[in-house]
Amino acid sequence: MKEIAGVCSNTFKILIVDDIPLNLLLLDKMLKPFEFQLVKASNGREALHAIQERLGTPEEIDLAIVDLMMPDIDGYKVIEVLRNGANDGEFNIPAHSKEKLPIVILSGMNFSEDIKRGLELGANQFVTKPVVMAQLYSTITEELTKKIQAGKCQ
């Protein structure tokens, strides 16, 4: 069993959001050795519903890995809703800080303006595709460690 900041990795719920099924499958296979509890969504709307449904439960999402370019609701909008909150009839999601819900962008959109926009909206980090497993795991570990440390100080 792997540990992150003294917590067993199998207790973490990680949402992965990508509109390409093969990318979801690859991320699942890449993250399987770390035994995270993975929740998958194929677009931003599914992602926001998954987060909303788990609010205030033991199944609440600990970290989101979000692609930017998706139909319907894109990754930028997902980040915006999670950081600012939404109460619009479809979604009732409170604003989440970077510590409460870390967001990692995983995207092939690696132009400086895409990175800047994603980070300005509130993403914690930006990882480019094609993804390198060591880099992704390092980023996840870093963000979950910050989350745990922030929770100990509250």
C-alpha cells in the first residue's frame, strides 16, 4: 500500500475528466498501481454532477484531473465553477479552495495562454499530454500532500 503524507493512497477519491475514452482508459491504467479510488467523467457536465453528488459524503472528491477541450462544458468552465461555486438550477456547488479540491489540468493545449488562463481560473497545476506517469504521480502527490497539511492546520 502506498502512502501520501501518512495517508493510504486507496482512501483518496480522484476524478478524471476527459472526453476521449482512450485517455480515460490510459489514465485508469497509469493510476491503478497507486490504488486511488477513481471516478471518471467524459465531459464537464458529468464531472460537475459527480462532484455535486458526493459533496458532504465520505465519497467526496479529493482531487480532480481535468482536460480543457471538451464538448458541452469545457475544462475552463469546470475550474471556474469549482473555484467560484454555482447555484444555477442545475448545479449547487459551493466554491472550493485550491487546498480543499486541488485541480490538475491535463491537456494537450500547452500554449502559454492556455496554461495562464487555466491557472488564473484557479487550477493548481498544469500537466501536458502526452502524460508521463512519474510527472503525473508527482503532481498528484504534491497536491494531496498540500491538501492534507492544510487540513491539519484548520
